[in-house]
Amino acid sequence: MTRPIVSQIAAVLDRGVRAGAIRPGIDPIELHMSLNALCFFSVANRHTFEAQFATDMSSQKAKAQRRLEIADLLWRYVRSD
């Protein structure tokens, strides 16, 4: 089920490397696992974080912020500079 996704990630990484925007040597399977972990953790632990930090992790604002954080983290990981 995830093979097409991994193939798409590999293609994006390859294009990025050729364009000089993405550093070479990134394993698409590892990147896929990292992305899943980052996304799943905040959902699986939502109730714990809500209780600990008195915040609504399911609000649209919180979800949007989480998406931005994950995108920024991954971009900093893959970029070539």
C-alpha cells in the first residue's frame, strides 16, 4: 500500500537533487517513516498533550501550526544548503 507513496517520494527527492535544492543520499523509506512518525505522534498523544499543556490539539489552528512545524522541520532536513 505504501510503495506508490515511497516511489513518489523518491521521484521528488531525485528531482530536488538534480535541481540542487535537496541534498543527495536521503532514503525515501526513512523519510516516509519520519513523516509518518511526526504526523502520528501528535494525533496518538493528543489527549496527553492537551492535559499536560492545557491546549486544544484538535483545533484548526493547532492542526495548521503542527503542519507548518512538520513542513519546516522536514524542509530543513532535506534541503541542500
